[in-house]
Amino acid sequence: MNLKLALLPGDGIGPEVLAQAVKCLQAVEEAFGHNFVYREAVVGAIAIDKTGDPLPQSTLDLCQEADAVLFGAIGDPKFDNDPNAKVRPEHGLLKLRKELGLYANIRPVQVFPTLIDNSPLKKEIITGVDFVIYRELTGGIYFGEKKINEAGTVASDLCEYSELEIERIAHLAFKAAKNRKKRLTLVDKANVLESSRLWRKVVTKIGQSYPEVTLDFLFVDNAAMQIILNPALFDVILTENMFGDILSDEGSVIGGSIGLLASASIGENNALFEPIHGSFPQAKGKDIANPIASILSAAMLLEHFGLFEEAMLVRHSVDKSLEKGVVTPDLNNLSEYTTSQVGDFIAHTI
Amino acid sequence: MNLKLALLPGDGIGPEVLAQAVKCLQAVEEAFGHNFVYREAVVGAIAIDKTGDPLPQSTLDLCQEADAVLFGAIGDPKFDNDPNAKVRPEHGLLKLRKELGLYANIRPVQVFPTLIDNSPLKKEIITGVDFVIYRELTGGIYFGEKKINEAGTVASDLCEYSELEIERIAHLAFKAAKNRKKRLTLVDKANVLESSRLWRKVVTKIGQSYPEVTLDFLFVDNAAMQIILNPALFDVILTENMFGDILSDEGSVIGGSIGLLASASIGENNALFEPIHGSFPQAKGKDIANPIASILSAAMLLEHFGLFEEAMLVRHSVDKSLEKGVVTPDLNNLSEYTTSQVGDFIAHTI
Ligand SMILES: CC(C)[C@H](C(=O)O)[C@@H](O)C(=O)O
Ligand SMILES: CC(C)[C@H](C(=O)O)[C@@H](O)C(=O)O
């Protein structure tokens, strides 16, 4: 298969981990005779430093021409505590999601048996956890009108959803549930929010076309509890943008390491794959960051293009590195493997 | 001391648990020679059934005349899945908060040593956890303008905050931190939301008047992780209404039982005390609900009026019931004590 891939290393540890994912993709190319073309561009804080814009037009063009985007990480603390900053690295990512129409963020939450002891939760609670969160990614309060009055004393954000925005991701989520444990949980706050009531109405209606899937509802506050109390009960969680941001990060820690979790962001004509961890600026340039989440996002990319055997090989090679303890120090204090050594091991295994 | 107390049992298990809290307050009256007058009114689903209004004017009047309100629980599943319901039990609670001006919801998160094994988190993670969440309660997306277009295809909720709304709760939270471990964490989403940036600006400014308190910031998605990974790091968490709803419920389960946690909602001229658990309709009328959260909300009420010795006695009596195993089955499968037996034991100990 021929694929044009845009590489967006971004900030912090982004470049280091992305480089390992590329190594693995190259190993897959060799093993299976594929031909992937990689082109790189800047995004985030580094793009602001170089061009003044967190998402330069040239970067956006590159992504639009590509078959898919492989993303590193974004964010730099120097922008976080300046409420007056006019440009922010994160805006590059948000604009990219919007411009590429990546309306569904898909985050699997799994427990790796070798890492079960790393979880903050008790073993009996996380055994068998295997769910996936479908988070709406281009609507809601993230993209609604933002206002601040002239005096700077009143500020607002609008959370708006249309039927169409809900429908398209609901179909994806129901299809996923159909191929999994056949259970879909809509998380909302329908006892308070008008937009949540629209979600409930639209999702209920669409559910009628998927009679084999059981649909249930959870208020977001209750969901935040159940993810800790009974995570094994979940199959597919569907939710709006802001709730998805919170719950998927909460879900990400129960498996024992956020350094292992990947996500896919899907639209009609494009797709972006990234680790769910942040730019972790403290570790930048030290060759200690865990590359596995980035490598697994490459596996999700392969699956997206139907290259299931290839993806499986990547996943098995990751499992091997976990089994053999070829891991960065975040997973094992005593380990002395670097980011690139772990990447080399996995690529070599492929 | 003379106090006029409004009792709002509400729905589900509300009446049963509230009755135990009243028993304990009566025991305190006797032991210390106080004189509390109790008057009861309906709110929530039961008020809808009786009057068509989840917060009848007579109930509101009663609360406004009272020195404080003791609340049971609210909500009935028959309203939850009807997106077209015109009245909802929860609206009674929301209107009550707004009308009484209860702008600060205060939720302590503690770990009871006798219950440490009930927590879904590992012992080493929750040992020493002791923080308190200050949640803004009368602003934000809960009370901003709600819209739905005529076709019913686009719905929105506005999240708006003013400087004043942020200032008053920030002062309360800083004062609390000053008397505790001197650390305040503002949770927001300032990398995305305009309203969060206003929170960061105002809270930073107010922090200058509390130089002994260390102020730091966490994005809400990160906070949802840290509450599970490092809960012992927190002292006072300050946040807006919706984030507070989610995080305080998340925080509530780490201590091992939501049946033990109470909350206070404070305004200029009134205060309301309630368990943080819901109406738990499945348990209604069975005399099996855990009354301790309701009893501890009575203890918070006493503290609110400066009756610290009295509150301490209530807390010690609760500890005794935990130590002796005089608890409802939710805390111990083998226990056969009923709601009212636990209430009697604690009241008697007082
Ligand atoms: C960086 C930030 C804007 C982003 C979000 O909130 O969507 C991140 O937290 C994520 O979840 O991808
Ligand atoms: C019942 C509901 C409206 C309420 C809220 O969301 O505020 C509840 O969850 C709470 O936290 O007190």
C-alpha cells in the first residue's frame, strides 16, 4: 500500500516519541513491502516560536494533502499561566481538528496484564477492563462562541450541539459497540443541560437502528465514579467534547500507565493518530519518555487503513517489550532503557 | 442556642436518612441544652407529585425564614429519560440553591481508617488523603441561558462567570486553605475556555491577599487523573460549577464509601447541608440506606453555627459506630443493622 503521512512532532517529548513510531512504521514497510512517504511540519509552541502561528498554513496544507497525520504532543507551560496570551499552542491542535473535520476521538482503555500492579486501582477492580471512549471532538463548548466584556469582568463560553454533529459520531459508536460487547453508554448531564437533552434524544433515536446494542445513560458525575468503581462494566462510552476530555483522561490512568495509550481522531476525509499523554516538558530531550503510546498510535493508523496483520505485528512487538522488560523508567524504576532503545527493540522485533 | 431548621427530606431514601440526622440533633439539644425548632416541607419529585412544582413557594418561604436547611436527597428515575419533561425534580434543588444564594458547595474528602479496605484505590495511594473541594454552585453552565431552536435540532447552554461570582468563593477557599495545609489548587480549562481564563485571572489577583497560601493550577482533565493518582497531594481544590460536580463525585468514591460524605452549601444569609449521595430509589423504604452522610451533614451544620464541641461529639459517635461495626450492609455485607438502628446507636452515644 502507498500512504502519504504527515508527521507533526509538536512540543516537548513529541519529537522523541514520534521518531520511534516512524521507526516501527518503516519496519512494517520493509516486512510487508509497503511504501509510506513521510513529510514533517511544525505545530504548537514550536510553531509559534518559528512562525507566530500554532498552526501555520503550510502545516495545514500538508495535513490536508496527506492520507493521515501522525501527531506527537502539544503544549508548553510558558503559555499556560498567561491569561492574556493571544496565541496558545493548544489552539493549533484545536484548529487542526476543526479544519480536518476530525469529529470523533476514539480512545481505547485497556489493562496490560504485565502492568496490572502499576494501576492505582485494586487488581480485582481493573481485571478485564476493556472499553473505548468515543468523544465528540469538533463541537460543544470547545468551539462555541467565546466572549469577554470590555472591562474584562464577565466571560462566557457557549456549548452548542446540532443533531447532525451528534448523529455522525453516534453512528460510529453504535457500529463499534456492535462489533464489541454490544453495549453503549451515553454520558451526559440531561438533568441540567439542554444540549445534553438533545444528545439523549438523538442517540435514543439512532439506537433504534442498532437493535442488537443495549443503550444506557449515565450522568457525567456518576460516570466519573463508575469509571473507578466498576470500569469492567463499560463497553463503548459515547459523550460530548468536554465530558470526553475529562473522562478519557480519568480512564487513562486506571490501566497503570498513560504512557501506553493511543488515540485516533477520525473525520470524513482524514484521520489523526496521537498518544494521549501530553508534551511532558520536564522530560524533553532526555531520551527517557515512553514511546509506546506513540507506537500504538501508529498501530491504530495501520488498522484505519485495513492493515490489520501489520497492526497486530506492531502490537505483539510492544507486548514483547513489556514482557521482556525493555521499557523506559516510568514503567520500571530499575530500567535503564532509553526512548530510542525501546523504539529500536520494538522496530527490530517487527 | 436557638435555631430554626427547615427539613427537606426530598425523594427516595432522603426521608429515612434525614430522620436519623434529626435524632442526632435532638440528642445534641438535650446534651447541651439547645433549642432547635424543626419544620418540614416537600421538594423534588414528591413535590411535583403533590403540587406540580419541584420547589413550591411555601417550601422556599420556609427555607428563607429558617437559619439553615437540612436536606435529604432528590431525584426519581421516572423523569430522567424523558427529554421532554417540563418539570424535573432536580430543578427544585437548583432553584433552591439560586434563590437562597448558596454560592459555595463545600465537600470534604476524607478517608476513614476503618474503611480503607473498601476503597477501589490501593491503600498506599489513599493513606492520608484529606482535602476539600470548593465548588461554585450558583453560576456557570448550570444557570446560563439555555436554548433550543423550534425544530428541536440545535441546543445550547451558556457558561458565563463574572468577577464577583469568582471573588466571593475564592475568598472562602483561600481562608479555608489558610486554616489547613495552606495550598489551593484552582481547577479550570484555561487553555480552551474564556471563562476559565477569567477564573485564573481573578483567583491569581485574590491570592495576593493570602501570601501564606500557595496557589497552583491544574487543567480539569489532569485533575481528573491526579485525584486518582496522587489524592494525598491536594489540600483545597477550587473550581467552577460543572467541573466541581464531576470532580467531587469522583473524589467521593476514593474514600471507600459515598454513604459517609456530607456537604455544605453556603451563602451570605443561609446555608444548606446534605449528604452527597443521591436518592437511591432502589433502596427507598427498605430501611437499609446508610444514614451516616446525613448525620455528618448535621455535624457540618453545627460547625457552621460555631457549635464545635457539639459537632465533635457527633463525629466521635459516628466513629464509634464504624469501630463497633454498627453499620448498614453497604459498609459490611454481613451487617444486619437497619438505617434506624444505626441512627439510634449514634444518637444514643451522643
Ligand atoms: C491540549 C488540549 C486542548 C486537549 C483537549 O482538551 O482536547 C487535550 O487535553 C486532549 O484531550 O487532547
Ligand atoms: C442533582 C444534580 C442537579 C446535582 C448537580 O449536578 O449539582 C447533583 O449532582 C449534585 O452534585 O448536587
